[in-house]
Amino acid sequence: MLDVDRRQTLAFRLASHHLTRRLGPRSILKAAACGVQETPTGTAGVAFADRVEGLTPAALERALRERRTLIAIWSLRGAPHVVAARDLGAFTVGALPIDSASFRQSMGGWSDALEGSGLDVWGTLDEMVAAARDLLDGRTMNVNELRDAVYARVSTLSRVRRPDFARDDMPEPLFRAVGTSGAICIAGGRGTDAELARTDQWLPETPPSVDRDEARGELLRRFLHAYGPATAQHFADWTQRGPADAKAALSSIEDELEQVGLAGTKAWLLRRDARALSSPPEPRGVHLLPPQDPYLQQRDRATVLPEESSRRKLWRPTRGPGGVLVDGEILGTWRSRVKGRRLEVAVDPFARLSPAAREAVTAEAERVSPFRGCETAEVSFDG
């Protein structure tokens, strides 16, 4: 069994995330290979800019709204993601749970309320999908209007008692699962102003039917290529599914896998990636990774940041910052705010940054500022 160290692992993952060498402007679809989360609102554009040389907000918008080679959907963990339209099956059908334990886990704080209602959640989801497809036939709807309309049509939802934390009677994770099913997509707007459409009517060509097992296997391949070597539990955490579900996914492609040792743990890698892992390119360059960037979605966080104090600063429960990546290491966090046409970026380094690194961070802030609707950037460094 091949043993790999932290340096090898991170260098391999950085190259897989196109953070060692940026893609050309015509390769934007490759930048979405493991999905790009769009929360907080507006951060997906920054993540794409980190990976694609010369990308402009207009080019990203054309891919999403005109050519529709990219599509925004509710996918992993119920969060909005931008994925390549050609990869839709993996991030919809492939991202849905396959057993009751996974379904319960994906429902989060609503799980007890749904279980207590006695609903057949699988059947209820099917009813919700049918209602949404009918309501969106030939039109788009605001996300809040569609939520209310689906709730009114699927009468059994009224049996679910709203938890104290919830603001709406609709179980939000179940509503978002309508999107993860592949039936609906985000056609415009963002957040609470999003406009939703039927996926089959939004895309230029009707998506082909997808086999669930094949789609789940492809999602696992994407995960292992971006985050390997990894365990079944890592995949379970990334997808928000149960451990048994994740182990079954690994078993489904076991002939494509190779076991390696990482920090004393047995982990899995795609066999086709073994050579790349054994000799990955040396990480170079500076990136301002936005909050929820795909690279920050790694589940073995101690591998990424050995210092616990640094992990606490980067991965906060809510409203977390982005990460400052310098030559393959995350050396600080950053936050930004828009002030007029200027993006104000505040960097909090974990240790002293060299003058060259500070200069590169400032250049990166200027480069990503158009994706926040700004013309220029101003950077300050704590400490």
C-alpha cells in the first residue's frame, strides 16, 4: 500500500482544483468539475476567477444565462451550486440519498418533525416534484412564490409541525431536494430573489435520463479526484449522506480504486490518479479563495491546516471568511465589503506575510473585484 504525506496530498488536490495552474478562458466547464457553491451570494464568480485565466463576469454570465453550458442548481448539502450542464446527473440524481438514514441526515433540523409527521418522505418528494414541474411549465417563478404554491398543492405537508427555529411551514431541505432531483434550476437572480425554471425547459437540450447508481458513482469519482485520498466518511460528510450510503458508493466502483495510507489512515484514491499523486506539481502563486470555495470543502481539515487555532479562524459555523492561499498553504483569512465601486479587503494573516506575498494578494484583490461589481480594490493587513 502506497503511503503519502501531507505535502504530496495537498499538491495533488491543488492541481486537481486548478489552483496550481489556471485554466484557459475556454475551459470554464473544467473549473466546475466538483461543483462551485454559490453561498454566500456572489462567491461562485470569485471561485471561477481563481481557476480560469482572463475570466470576466460577462463571460461567466454568458455561460450561465445565454449558452447555458453552466447551470445553477440546489445540490450537495442542499446548497446552490454552479455545475456544468453536461454533469447535471452527477450533481442531481447522484447527490440524492439512497436510504432512509441518509435522507434523514440530509433533512438537518427538520428530520424529527418529518419523522414525527408519519409522512412517506420519498413519496412526498415525488408529489412536490410533480407540482413544481406543473407550476413552472412554460414560465419562471420567484423562489418564494414557488415554495408557497408547492406547499398549497401538496396537502400532506400540512401534517409536518414546524420546528421552533423555522420561519416557514415548508420543510426547506425537502423543498431544496426538489432542485437536487434535477427537476428545477435557478434561472436568474440570487438568494431570496432567485427565479426558478424547469430544468428540461431551461437547457437548450432536454437532459438525458440518468441511472441513479451510475450518477452516484460519477459523483464519487469527482470527489476522489478533487479530495483524494479520502475515506468513506469524508464522502459522507461532503454529500451529507449516511456512512452506509457512502460505503455502498465506494463498493460500486471498487475496481477503479486504490488504497493508500495518509497520516496512519487507510484512504481511497482513483487508480488513474495514482501517478499524479506520486509526483504532483509544486504549488505556486497566490489565490483569494472565497468562503465555501471548493478547495475549502475538504473534510480532513487537519491535513489542510495542522494548527487548530488557524482552523477555528477559517472554518466558522456561520459567516466564515475566505482563505488566503500562498504557494500551496493557507496563510490567513480574508473578508471583503463593497464600498461604492471599491472592494475593501481585510486580510488576517496567521503569520507574517512577506512583502512579495502582500503585493500578490493586492493584485489578486484587484483581479477578483469585478466579480463583486467593483472597479478597484483596497487591501489592509491586520498585524
